[in-house]
Amino acid sequence: MRFEVGEGIDIIGDIHACFDEFLLLLKKLGYQQNKKGYFNHPNGRKLVSLGDVMSRGPKSIESMTFFLEHVEAGLAYMIDSNHGWKIARWLDGRNVQLRHGDENVAEEFKQFEEKYGTNKTKDLKAKLKKLLMDAPSHYIFTEKGKEKLVCTHAGIKDEYIGKENNKIKNFCRYGDVAGMDEKGKPIRRNWFEKHDNKLLIVWGHDPKPEPLIINNTINIDQGVVFGGKLTCFRYPEKQFIFVEAMKNYSGKNDLNNPLYKYETH
Ligand SMILES: [Mn+2]
């Protein structure tokens, strides 16, 4: 899970199947599609996804396939996430309930199968299952061998950094969740308040209208699928680049939209 920053990395927040916005962001970042279909950066930069590339939005299969191909080609990294883990188990044939936009993925596969047939669908499902199952809970990026940056989905404790087990995987997928409230929504503890070392932690999962910078941690999920924006954080430049959502794809409006609580009413 340790990699050199190299020519630079572009860390992307939760895409949630907003593939059109993602392609616009790649263009804005200077990536160019080559003849084989891969998106390359002329300076050799690499992409890092904070997970939740699928579900809720309209183009889960295209988003997942993008990372399947680009991770395989060594052009991108993708970490584990709560929706990613749910879809991985569903692809593995386990008995899981598809909710919170995961049902859209099943619907897309149904249409995919009608269009491309059973064999092609089975083949893609097996490849995506492996991609999602193999995704690590976090990455550590180094500069000249020195640890600088951690990328994770929902959060991490300082003592978990550089280690991997089921407890750590769960924490990184869901964050520090202290049960559910009366509406069935997770009660989230602010793990980042306890972060206390020099590593910069970049995370997503919990949509906020602007990047939240606290204690050397940065949240870059700006809720593109909820009508917010898709964020890239460039490292080592420490620069934000955004693409606005073309629409609110989530079907959630008003009180159910997680960005609502930040709006002025
Ligand atoms: Mn998430």
C-alpha cells in the first residue's frame, strides 16, 4: 500500500457513477485519451480514487470499468469503500440487500446483459469483483521514500496507518460510526479530531459543500451525485480542482440530501 508520489497524483473524491463529470474533470486536469482508450497525463501523473466510484448515480459500470482498466495498466489506484464492498459481495453472489443507490448497479447490469449477453456480463462481473475485493483500505504515498500522505475512504486512526485487518478495513469503509439515530442514519464521530501526526490524510465518503480541512486532514467528497461537485486534490501541489454536477442524480431533495444541512434557508 506504499507508493511514491512520483510525477504527482490526482486524488478524486466519491464519483458515485457520475462518469460524465469525471470525464470533464480528467480533461480539466490535462489527461488525454490515447488510441487504446487509456487516459494518460502528459507529465506522468497518476489518478487515485478514494472509492465509491459506483452507486446512486447513472453510470456505475462505466466508472468501475474505467478503474478496472486504469488500475490494471498502472495508471490509477483505487481504494476500498462502503459501496464498493457492498457491490463486491453482491458480485460474489452473497446475500446482500442492495439499497442506498446500490440497486442502480444491479439494474445497469441487467441492461448490460440484455445488450452484450451473458458471457460478457459474467466476465466483467468476475473482473470487477476481483478489483473491488482486492482494493486496500488505504494508501500511503511517499516522497523520496518518506511517508507524506494517506488516502482513505471514510477515515482512519493514526495507529491503523500502514496496517491491514478486518477491523481496519471496516473503519476505513464506514468511519467512526457510533450506531444509528432514530431515522436510521449513522451517527458519525469525528475521527479527524484525534489525528496527531505529520501525515496528511485525504478522505471522502461524507459529503460536504467545500473541502473540509482540519488537523492535517482534508475531506474531498463534495457530493457530486447530490448536485454538488466532483473534487480533485492534486499532490504535491496541494491544489483543488472542481467540476460542478450537471444535476442532482440522487433522487434526494430537501431534508434527505446530505448537502441540505449546509444550505442557508
Ligand atoms: Mn462512502
